[in-house]
Amino acid sequence: MSGAVRKSVVLAAVSALLAGAAGCSSGGDSKTVEVVVGYQSKTINTVTAGTLLRARGYFEQQLAELGKQDGRRYEVVWQDYDAGAPITAQMLADKIDIGSMGDYPLLINGSRAQAAGGPGTRLVSVTGYNLLGALNSVVVPKDSPAHTLADLKGKKVSSSVGSASDGTLVQALAKAGVAESDVQKQNQQPAVGASALKAHSVDALAQFVAWPAAVVFAGDGRLLYDGAALGRPTLHGVVVRQKFGTAHPDVVRAFLRAQDAATRDLNQHPLAAAQTVAEATGLPPEVVYLYNGPNGVATFATALDPRLLDAMRADVPFLTSVGVLKALDLDRFTDPSYLRDSGVTDGEPARITGTDAACDRPVTDPALAGELWYEGEQATRPAADPTCLLRAVKANGGKLRAAYVPDAATGTRWFADQDWWVRDGDAFKPFTTEDGAEAYLAAHPSAVRLTYRQALDAS
């Protein structure tokens, strides 16, 4: 073989290898593309890009359609994590292509990817959000002497450092006049922290959805601090490894169309979606529905809402000041083009509708509306307002699975039997925390505080 021919053969072989590598994440058949998706199964605010999406098979369906067009075969590998930090680590190692996580982890993801050089990562969509921050909360044991966040000074607090809930904790402590160094923070994964709280080896648990409600619903704690009191938007979103996105933009767009299908599914059939997620995760369906039900704690949508991006931009200086971020070009990190080119348009979020049987009137105000879920029933019953909800519970002999009602000040949906109740004239007002109820009582001297049982009896 001549030198020229040998050179030609070698070049052809190299070209074939490069073509195979470009078309296949797993390094196999050049017509096979492996897509690795990192998600957090028990983080309810990400289920439309994770648990529900996987259970419904929407992404695989989109990829099957894509394969018919381009002749490739797509394989999805789902990897489940407890928090966003390990997903970021795997993305930086080129081992995860698409991931979902909360706002602080997203910012850390973008910062570290930019610091590493190369194309970095991109925030391409939102999964769910709460404009006041109610997705993050602090719970304490039911017998805890703590009444406010300030009472945690000198106490052991379990938190996942670098998570969205940890950021809420730090800012909320500062607002309460407590330095982060004044608490003994225990860096623990959510499940570990929940177990530690139950065992009384920590004094409080600061976590994101669905851990606070799961702890309270299990009877192992009560809500001490509702993140909505901070009044700062919080969200979860989808981040893509840009090297993968550049090589396979159609796959990213297919993922976003699949996420949109899961979002519409959840918003149109929230109870069924909650039951599916509960089956996949082992979480109580009543806890899942608290967050993803109509008028729930989380609003599910895909759009990169300017209000949410502004909130993230405002968080950058804070994260920089506490040493979590070195630098971040948020405009470079945020890429709306994938969402725009996917043709996705958000539908309407779920809302409580129908006629309240106890008060015999339609539900008209979402800020007041609640729901009752009875054993053996495949649909919930609407309540026009907290007073009507109490009357319905009092009048109905059926066994309640859960009764949901919004906080009178923040709108945070919570379990009615775990709320702090206030009677002001003929109206009954629920509050997620003792602090919230006390603030209302201080501003309304004629109002009186009631237990849930007293509120039922008086309604």
C-alpha cells in the first residue's frame, strides 16, 4: 500500500469515528443517540421534567417521532437524585445532558460551568414556581419550644447547603436578625434531615418541596416558617449541557415539547397526576396534591417568566457575597431559543372551580378557595372560602384524606388541620404559621385565636 493510499485509509477511519461520536452520546452505533436526564423524583416542583414526565413516557414518544424523521434511534437514561448539586457535578463531567433543579442550584450550575470554560450550560425552561417563595419552608418537631425563626438561634438546623431552601433559610434568618453562624447548620440530604428531625437529633429542618409537608403530614413536625414570608420568587427549571444542545438541538426541543405535555397533563388532571407521582415516589398522594393541585403551592409552566429571571438576577449578589458564586453571566446562561423554537405555549394553570355545597354558592375567588378530599372519592370537593370549608368538614360524616386551604396573608395552600386559625367577626382565617397568626392578631385586636377543633365547632 502506497503512503498516499495509507493516508487516505487512515483519514477515512478517523472521519468515521468522529461521525460516530457526534451521533451517539454512548459511543455505540452512529445512529443511536443516548440522552441522559438527571432529575429529582421527590422534588414535586420538577415533576413535569422528571417523575411525571418519565411515568407518562412523553419524552420517549417525542423522540420516537424524531427518529422517524432523521432515521436515528434515541435511548433515554433517567438518573434520580435527591438534590441539584450532584446533577451539576455530573453535567460538568459530561455525564448528564439535561437536568432539572431549583433556582440557587441553577445559578451555581451556570457559574461553575462558565468557570470551567467551553460552551457551558443553559437554562432553557421553568418547571414550576411560587412568586412569594412558598416552595421552601422550615419545620420543627411538634413539641418544639420554637415559636419563630429567631428561636432557632444556637439550635441544630438540617439543610442541604447550596439548595434553594438553604438560600431561603439564610436570607430568612438575616431578616429575623439571626446570623447564619448563630445556628448549627447540618449539611444533610432531605431524607436524612427528615429522619434526624423525627429522631430529635436536629431542632429544625429547612427544605424544599415536598419534604416540609411530608414531615407535617406524617405527624413528625409543624411548620415554623413559610418561605412566602420572605416574599421572593422561587422556581425550578431545566438546564441543558450546551455541548449536547448544539449537537442535538432537536432532542432539546423534543424534551421541551414533552415537558409541555406533562405540564398540560398536570394542570388538566391534577389529582390523577398527584396519584401517579405518589406511586412512583412513595410520597403520600395527599402531600403531592398539596403542591400540584389547583391553586397549589406550585404553579406549573415552562416559560422563562421575566419576573423569575429578575429574581434570579437579584440572587446573584447574595450568592456571591456568601461565597457560593464566583461569577455568572446570567444573560449568557439563559437561552429562550430552544423553548421558542419548540413551538410550546403554556396553557392555563389548574384552578379550583365548581359549587360549594356547604355554602351553596360557586367558587369565585381563588385566593380564598379550598378543597376537601374524602376517602373513597375520586374527585375533590370545592370550598368557596375557609369558613365554608370548616362548615363542610363539620357537616360531612365522611373520613377526610385531606382538607386544603390558603393562608389568609400569603395564599400558601396548607393542610387545614395543621393551620393556626383566627376568628375575626364572622370570618375564619387560617395561617400556616403561628408567627403569621400572631401578626394578624396584633393588627386586629378584636380577632381571637382558635385551635382547628374550636374553629370547626364555631363555624
